[in-house]
Amino acid sequence: MATPTANNDAGPADPLDPPSATVPLSTMRRVIGARLQESKQNAPHFYLSVDIDLDPVLHLRERLKRENSIEVPSVNDCVVAATARALREVPSLNARIDGNRLRMFEYANIGVAVALPGGLVVPVLREADRKDLLTLGQEMRTLAARARTNKLIPDDYRGATFTVSNLGMFGVREFVAILNPPQAGILALGQAAPRPVVRSNELSIATVMTATLSADHRVVDGVNGAQFLQALMQQLANPESLLEPSPGSLDPAAVAGNP
């Protein structure tokens, strides 16, 4: 770790400034800064948020705990699997700008942000839309463990078509994320917590999570983002379907306006 040094290169010190020190930026922080600055400058972001009832997901997890000895998928695993399936239904978000054209991808490769002491890495779950929930959960735990022990290889970072970032475990209710270039979408997940909801005109309590989509307006419009979030909510309302693999691939030709 670099040793902090006196702040001698920041220009003349203001006598009212607090004491400070300088620390060289790590390679990871420089890369993160450069890529996200590029993203905010070049991609016209827009943002859409929904509140998702996670009670069906929690019921599924409780059932799996009772019936299986295998490791039960986390709520984050369920959301990642649902995200991949939602991209099958709304493939316009599974794309990126390529000059004056759009590149539409056959599979949904989901990058999942993992926090490390020096910053973030985003290992990739390949063809996540085709895999069942338990397989994705096992792959995610393997990648996260390798990330935290610095054992990821370059191929583990390559090929993501969409990213999921979760800060719910830190008590964050909701946030907006910067697009991971050159992807057209990133989903920011807040904390799953009990909240009052209205069901059949009656007030009750449900476990609710706020999910915020950041999208590239060059690739999609607001209606596409809304359709994706609707598909995500439908997947999480019926999480049993995530336990089965989904063979086949996305149909890029189904995207309206695809050149």
C-alpha cells in the first residue's frame, strides 16, 4: 500500500484548509474513473425505478431450505436470473452502440458488480438467460470468491451485455448507477425491507426492493426500459420458473427498428 505523503503538489495551501495528505490513485481507481467519466460524457443516461414485491422470492427460498441440502440461492441470485430472463423478453436492452449501428446480442451475459477494498470488479455470468437459478447462484458464488482472492482471469471480465449492481446489503434504499460502457443498461438494487403495501384495497406489509434502471437513450427509449422492468417484476412474481433452464437464444431480429 502506498504511504500517504504531505500534500505538496496541490498548489498553495489555504490557511483555513484542514490538514491533508496525498495518496497515489491505484490502477483500479484510475481505470474506474476513466471508464465512468467516458460513460457519463458520451452516453445520454435516463433512469426508471420500480418497487418490487419480493415475498414470492422469499417463499421460494424458504421452500428450498426445507427441501434441499444444497446452498439456497440468495435474493441477488434470483434478481440476476430474473434480469437475464427479462432481457429475453425485451432484447432491445441487450445491445450496444457500434458506430452508426446497434449490435444485438444472442445471449444475455450478466456482469455482477463485486466490491473489493480498492474498488469494483464486474465478473460475468455467461449465457445467464439460458441457465437455471441454482446453476447461476453457484457460478456467482464461485466468481465472487475468486474476485475477493484476486484469482479472476481477464476472460472473467469480458463479454458482459448488461450489469447488475446491488448495495442493499449496506442498507441503501435506492440509488442510480452509471452505465458500464459500452453496455446499454445497468440495474441498481436497493435494500429488501418490510414496507407497507396495498393489496386488494387493504393495507399490509411486504418485503419490497427498489430497482433502478439506468439506460442509454441512444439505444432504447423510456418505453423499452419500462417494458424491461415490467418483465423483471413478472419474473420475480413467479420465481419458480427460474428453477428451470431456458433453452434457445434471444431473437435480435425481433427488436423494432433494428437495422
